[in-house]
Amino acid sequence: MIYLMDTDGEAQGLLPLLPSWKRERLEKLKNEKARLQSGCAWALLGYGLKTEYGRTDWPPVELGVHGKPEFRREEGGLGVPFFSLSHTDGAAMCALDDGPVGADIQKIVPFRERTVRRYASEREWRALTLLPDPERAAIRLWTFKEAYVKYQGTGIGVDLRSLDFSHTVFSEDGARFLLCGLHFLTGAYGDSLYTVCGHTAWGAPALIHREQLEKAACLLETGLI
């Protein structure tokens, strides 16, 4: 399941819905906007745990080898989903699935060659230069790569230029791809673009509002490992 939320209009007041261990970590962030956006993403995760998986508590959270947060899998992992969170200026995103998943959302920003060359392979760069307006395609390409490395659990420690998605550069919003046995879904939300990657043939994201989160916010707490 994929959830999206507008953080500009609905982020205020969500932090109290989170478990204390997460609130404490978010409160250490000096950037208020980043704190609220991250809080939204975690609130979406709590919503999914309650509505999709019937959980009444937060499963214990631990950090993977590369620092990605994940639920500890016990007793066969029943009722404990895999998840991926992302946020950008104005939007938050959460993807949950029964297997590994990666999700990324990024606000569309001006095209800068120096920045794009840091993550685009040479073939991808050549494809981008063929477009009259490569700005949107460059952001979509970034979300493709971010979602993929999140799925892998490696994060951006990988040289993103070693990954080649040049055949996706010309895709449009809402495009779906089956690559290396994985399903990719791309889309637009406001002035942001997103990609989700995993073994599921993804349906359309659900747009969530604060009132829905408040109604579902009755999860008991467990600790961060």
C-alpha cells in the first residue's frame, strides 16, 4: 500500500500521534519543516499498521546494516510489514508491503548539470539531453534510483551512476515498469514526483488527511532498538 500526504497544510499537530521514542528523536531536529515532514511520514506508517495490518501496537524498530529503519521480525514476521518512508518539501510518503520495498518522493527543482551528473550514468545523461525540458525527467530518474537502493537496503552509499535506468527517462507520470523482476510505479503529487519499487504490482496511492491519522492513532508503544 502507498500513502501520500500534503505536509504544508496538515503536518501541524501530528507529532503527538507518534510513539515517545520517535518524538524524542524528531524534537532534536533543528529544522522545523524537516521535523514535521518526517513526523508525517511516520504517522502514515502508524496509519498503515492499524488499517492494513490490524496492529494495535508498534512493532520494535531497529536499524539495518546500512542504517535503514525496519521492524524486527519475530515469530515468522506475521503482521509485521516491510516499509519505506520519504518526504520532501510539501509532501510525505509511506509504502508498506509484505516484502522489501523502496519509496522516494522529491520536489521538482531547477535542472543543474553538475547535480544531475552526480547520479546519472553517461547513457542516462545523453538521454536527458535529448529532451526539450529535462528537469522533470531528471527528478524522476533520481526517485527511481533512490527507491531502488532503498529496496536493496543499501542507501546512497552506492555510486548511483553505476545504476542505469536510461530507458525510463522518457516515461510519463503514472508509468509502470517491470525491471529485474521488480515492479516500479512512478507518479506525481503536487509539485513532486515519486517512485515505488518492490515485488508488488502497485495500485494507485491513497491520499491521507490528518483526520484519518487521528482516528487511527491508538497504537501502543514499543521501543527503538
